Amino acid sequence: MAVKNIKIEDIQDIDLQFSFFHYTNMKNIDSIDVNGLIPQIGNSATGIEKSEKIFFAIGEKGVFSIFDSWIRWLIAKRITDLPGEKADIPFYRFCTFIMRLPLIRHIVNIFVNLIVWLEFKIKYFKVKSFKIMKDILDNSCILKLDLEEGVDFSYTDIDEVKSQKFNRKLLKTVYAKQNKMSSKKMDYWNMHTFSNKSIPPAKITLLKLNDSYCCMDILLWMIKNTKINLKTLSPYLDEFLKYYNLLD
């Protein structure tokens, strides 16, 4: 992969535990090489996040946890999907809006919790979400960010989702297993930069594994070279990889 401004480094040569990781679709690399990472609110965060930020995870533990959370989120979000793979964003935004309304929030929460519980129990929804996740990982790459505390982010910053009046049971379901729901602060797997803070190319490193830049290849290498118990930390990621026979 040809880049001019961002660095390239092999995952085997970096300190996994203390690195800051961000993943993105490979088609974004040309733009990132020129403009760096630009804060935004993605489709999946529409109606949830309040300000534009760049998210990242700390260490391989954070990488495993964020992918586990993404799988959980994909399963739970099936209720807002039209036939096919594309989410109905207006309906999704409507759902996040009514979940905040004081007068009907409790009734809506009971309904949403029931639907999400059923979705997690029915294999069809899991498999559909696994297929979407595999496509994401096969077409993404991983970036290492050279961030400075106090300049680019703060460890004491607030998680905007946890600080709002969302369904706590639902959040606990879709958040990674080792979340601190009792605290409004960010978790190690769901970190973000200061609002509206860009990351220039000079602070970005594109990671590879030998000649591969594929996120899936790098993720599998991380798993094979860690002492972390994946099934305990990230059970849905573990189940996803076993579904595709990707774990030894």
C-alpha cells in the first residue's frame, strides 16, 4: 500500500499493550494520508453521540473488547434494519430519540429489552451480524495513533452515551463485557479524542502483518500472541471467530 505522509510499521515490532489503535475501511487510507483523521459522528452513532470525535482503543485488550462490542451492537441493531444489510437511519434516529422521553421511556425500555433479548437468543440474528462483521474486518485496516494526553485526549473525559438517559440494561448488553457502567468516564476500549480534534498524518501509523494490511489478519495475529483469555474477555468475538473456524 503506497502512502506518503503516514508511517507504516509491522504489528510484530510494536508494543501492543500500550499502543492506541483505530480501525477504518481501507478505502479511507488515501484521504487519511493527506488529511489525517477527521472527527465525525458516524451512522451507527447518529442520535447517540453529541459531538464529533475520533475513537480509539488501548492495547490488544481494547481491540478485542471494541470488536466484541461491535458484534453485540450489530445484533441489537437488527430491529432498526430494513430488509437487506443497510440500516434505516431515520427510524434508528427515531428509536434513540423516544428512548430519552421521560413519559414513555419506561414502556419503550421494556419493549426494547424484550426485542434485544430475543435477538441475542435467535441464531439467525447472530449469524447475520457475524457476516456484516466479517465484511468489516476483511475490508478494514488498523492504525496506531501517536496521541498525547492533555493535547489530543484526556483519560478523565466523559463517555457521552453513558452520561445520557439511555436504557442502562441495553447499554450493558451492547457494551464490552468489562465496562464501568457505574462511571460516566470512558472505558479503555472506547476512548475518544477531544471533541472536534483532528489527528494529522504525522501522528498516524498504518499497521501491517508481513505483507498484509488486512484488519482480520492483524486481529488473528494479536489473538495468537496474547495471554488474554478471549472467551472470558470477549465472548461474542470468540464465538464469531469460531463460527468461521478462524481460531486454532
